[in-house]
Amino acid sequence: MDSAVDRVIGAQLKHLRKSQSVTQREVACRLQVTQSYVSLLEAGKRRLHLAELFGYSSAIQLSPECVYLNVREALESNRDTKHLVHHAHTARRKDAT
């Protein structure tokens, strides 16, 4: 499960958490999970589900939209993942028509 996308998402979650001066232990406590679970998320070794995005966002005191936009920007700027974001955006536009 350790894909480039998961690693980029995890790194961005870690960056955002640190920018809010929140520790992994604090996040784990707020989410009622172990610190090692948070560590696996941030290392890209565990995939973040949508419901977890809301909890993680709340735990680091940011809106889910802010976290999503930061993650999307990180994916778009990474050479290994930017094509995936572009492809998903193009497919979504086709579905809307």
C-alpha cells in the first residue's frame, strides 16, 4: 500500500500537523487511535479514508477543505503524482457534461 500518492499525502499531513504545533500523540489522543497509527498515516504506509480526513483535520485544528487543498497542491506539484490529479480532474469534467 506504500504508493507515491500515499507518501505525498502522508508527508503533507505531517507538514500541516507540524505547522499547527500539534504532536502525533495529540492527534492520536483526539482521534482515539495509537500514535503508531498516526505515524503510519504520515509515512504513507496506511491509506487515509475520507472519514479519517475529517477527524485528522479537526485534530490539527484545520478545516477539511484546507487539508484537502494542501494535499491536492502537493500531489499536483509532485512529478510522480501530478498526472493522476490531472487525469482525475479531466475525468470529472467529462462526467459533468
